[in-house]
Amino acid sequence: GVAVLGASYVGSLVGCTGDNISITNCSAVNGSVTANVNYAGGLIGYSQDGVVMNSFSSCNVLSPGAASVAGGFVGSIYKTSSSATTFINCYSTGYVTSSGYCGGFIGSMDGDSPSFTGDIVNCYATGPVLFYNYNITTGGYGGAFVGNVSNKSNIINCFATGSVYGFTKNGGFVGSTNGNPTFVHCYFDIQGTGTTVGIGRGAGQDNQKYSLYGLSTSKIT
């Protein structure tokens, strides 16, 4: 497997993408990705606009910097235009550790404008999500699927099963929400994640309001 180390914007395939990227049928297997300062992702460190399909990462991901962002598949998705941003049929299985927003699949999903939307469809994450130095202190926001979701992002038909531990707010699916994200037919394993709370912090912690469901392991697998 790969072993990739850098300061910021670190991924096994791409550190930082530009606009209108297209990535299909790519994978990173049994490696490690470390961004000592910020933005680490199993496959992509930092993504803007474009389409990613049929890809996966099993790399372990670490970003120990202050308020750092890390995700098992992509560290951060930050939209800079109204063009399409879509992740379809992708997954991640590695450990993810950071001290800010941390997610099993995505660390953070945001954009320059509340009107810029992104779609995550038919994706899943199974790796543990851990706060850096969790045995000493707590902090940040961790979600088994995504650390933070802002604006009008859409997450559809996705699930997460990995444990979430050590954050100020732990979410079975998402650590923190801002704006008006949409979750449709999304699931998290209440035994695997260690919580019945789908959203760690946000105005809508009601799972049912968001079509976000906590299920037992047997019903997911």
C-alpha cells in the first residue's frame, strides 16, 4: 500500500483538485495518508467541483494539526461554483483521526455560497473515527460518515458503521451540521458507531426529520 506524508492537502491519489474533475474506478489499498497540518483524505485530500465514481480507499488517515480536517475517502469537499459536485458508488474502510472535523467518508462538506450544492450518493464508510489524543482531551466533531455538512448538501442512500470516539460531539452519521443539508435514506449502525444519535451537533438532531436512521448491526449487514 501507499504511504503518503505532507503538510496539508494530502491524499493517496490527489492532494487538491481543481474545478470540473472526473475520477472513475480508482482505489488506494492498505496504505496510510498523513497531513501534519490539515486536509487529509484516503483518496483525495481536498476536492472542489467535479464527479467521482466507483472508487474506494482502505487507507488509514491522520491529520493531527489544530482543528484539522480528515476523511476516510476525501478530507474536504469545498464548492467554489454552482457546477456539479457528485460522489457516486464510493466507499472507505480505514481508520480516520483528526482534531477538528473528522468523518469516516468525508471530513467536511461546505462551499463559498449557501446555494452551491453537492451530492453524495450510494456511498458508505466502515472505519473507526477517532479524535487525536482522545486519551488526553476531547474536541472537534466526529461522524461515522461525515464530520461536518454545511449549506444545501445532499447525502442520499449512504450508510456508516464505524465507531466514533473522543470528540466534543460524536454523531452516528454526522458530527455537525450547518445550513440546510439533506439526508435521504441514510443509515448508521447504533452498535458499531456506539451511539443512537445520528447528528452530534446541529439544529436538526431529530434523526427522523432528516430521513436518517439508526439500525442494529444485523439490519445493516
